[in-house]
Amino acid sequence: MIDTQRLCNLLDRPETARLVDALVRRLERGIDGGTLRLADPSEAERRAVEQILGRAPGRGRALSVPVDALEQVLQRGRLAPDLRSALAALRGPLRDLVGERRTAAERWGGLLAELRGRRCAVPGWVEELAATGLLKRLSEGDPERARALMDRAFEVLERLPASGLSLSRLAAETLGDAHGLDPGRPVGTLVRRALVLGQGPEASESGEGDQELWAGAGVLLGGGITSLALVLSLPAVGSSPTDQRLRIATAAGDPCYLTLRQLVRDQPRWDGEGTEVHICENPALVAEAAGRLGAASRPLVCTRGQPSAAVGILLRQLAAAGARLRYHGDFDWPGIRIANAVIARYGARPWRLSAADYLAAPRTGKPLLGDPVAPNWDPDLAAAMRERGEAVEEECLVETLLAELRAQPPAP
């Protein structure tokens, strides 16, 4: 039995409120007995506790309360059978936080086992979501909400790869919300992690954000008409309209632009096996190759600085078709940074980018500005650039590069 009136007179007072709060927190966390310490108690708090325990007032900066001794006071006075029931009478039922955590862990474990057993084309996705806590954060720690979010994410993944479907249409058809896959939305975040695992993190690091990442799954952001790839003499052998346009341009020795939409919705078929495709950083080289070599130029792709999503998808397609990619860019620190990315992301090899090539270039007098970047393919290049201290833009090496772009005439 609990003597509610006397219990309230003893503990339900302003000067004991902090003590009761601390006791509730301890018991809910599964801490029984021991000593509770209240930091910087007021005189009223100190006097109240000392009166309850029947001891002389102390003077320390913290007030020590033996929990077992307090419970004995309640039992001797027949106020309550134990401390837990007394606190429940004052504050309502106490939570079992230890049990709640155990139950939640069991529910999460069951959910993750269930998700791992589902068909998914992206190995390690569920494991990453669990290890990083991303799924818990997106679901606010609720396993049922997590299950619902993952169900929707699986629905989206089952529609991929698409063939030029817009992101908003994909979201509308799978989620009933045209913005459900937008950045920051829970399902969009989950699907994006699956795509990054499937394609590699570099697919989301192009100069156009997530366009390349989604395009790799056949999904277009913003219609895919503003992301462009400048090309010359690419070996298109299919029958699609894009293939036909490319063959006409190649025969005429004309450069042309490919949109991301064309590359995804009307993907060309490349004769890439054994073909060497050169990549440059600056459109000026494409213009020179078209003007001076025309149809005799080897295949050439221009990044126009940081590769766009269209350039990234094109290079992936060419590499998948068996083409050998070779990259050249500016001998300056931003150019080295771009070269590192292209070589790492698309499996390209450096093209006339060694320390010897830099030192053989004409002097420009143009200062080398910015923070140095280590070239991943030639550790001597950075030292040579720092020593000379000059930037050499790609346009300064046109003659050397054009000599290698000239296609060899067929053997008689």
C-alpha cells in the first residue's frame, strides 16, 4: 500500500523536485541502489534531503543521497513498499529504458535480416545503411517507418535501369509524389546511396552534381538537355538517330554536341573494342582538330574543364564498349586536379602528361597559381611544375597533340 498523502508531503515539494527527477532517471535506466549526487544544491534542497534521511547537514559542493537508505525511510514509515512504486505514485509509470532498447534492438535486427533477404541488385546497401545509422535517422528510430521507407526505395530500384525517364516522373509513378526523390527526401536519400554503391562515389562527383549518378541508372534530371559533351569522330555503329547524326558529322569532319538525353534515351552503339579515344580539356583543341584534320582525326572527346554529366556517361559507355581512353589537359593545378579525377573515374591513361612532356613544352611566362596538386600518375611532374613555376595551357601544345590525333591511313 502507498500512503499517497504522506508521500506527497515528504517528496512532492519544490525543494525535492530535482531529487525525484534524478531518481526517476536512474531507475528508468536500470540503475538500482548506489549513491545519487546532486550538484550545487540549494540550501532548501540540502535541508530537505538531510531531514528526510535524518542526518546532520553537510557542506560539500554536491549532495550525496544513498538510494537504499532513502528507500528504507519510505518502507519504515510505511509510505510505500519500495522506491519504484513511490516514484510511480508521484510521477506516473516509470519506463523500462533498458527493456525498450532491447526490444528495439530485436526489432531492428529482425528488420535488417528481412531487408537483407530481399532481392536487391546492390550488394552491401542494407549493411551500409545499418552501419552508418542512416536508416535509423531517416526513420527517426522507428523500425516500422524504416520498413515503409525501404519498401518504397525497393519499388524505385525495381524500376531501374530506366531508359531516359525523368526523375519527377519516376517519383510520381513509384511514390505518388513527383518530388519524392528530390535531394533531402528520405526515399530519395536511400535510393541515392544504393546508386552510389552500385556505380561508385565518383559518379556523384561530376561538375553537375547528381546528374551523372542518376543518368547512370537511366534517369534524367531536368530533362538532360543542358548537359553536353563535345565530340569529334566518335565510332558510332548503331542505327539510332544519334548514331546516324554522329556518322554524318564524322564523315564531314565536323565536331558536334551530344546531350545527356541523347546518351541515355537514344544511346549510341559504339565500335569501341581496341579503339583509342583521346580526351582533352579545352574546346580549342577540338576546333583545331576539326579544322586541320577533319575526318582524318582520331576520336576525340572534350571535357570543357570539369567533366559534365554527359561527358561522364559518354566516357563510361565508351570504356564499357572496350575503348582505351587517354586524357590530356592543362599543365596547371586545376588541370592536374581534373586529370586526376578523369583518370580515376573513367580508367583513362595520361596522354602527353608526363614531367618530360611539361619540360619540353614552350615557355609561357604564365605564373603557376593556386595550391599544388599531386599528379597521381607521375610524382615527378609536380616537382617539375613547382620548379619551373609556369602554367602551360593545352592550346600551347596543339601541334604535338594534333600529330597524335591524325589517323593513320589504311594500309594499301
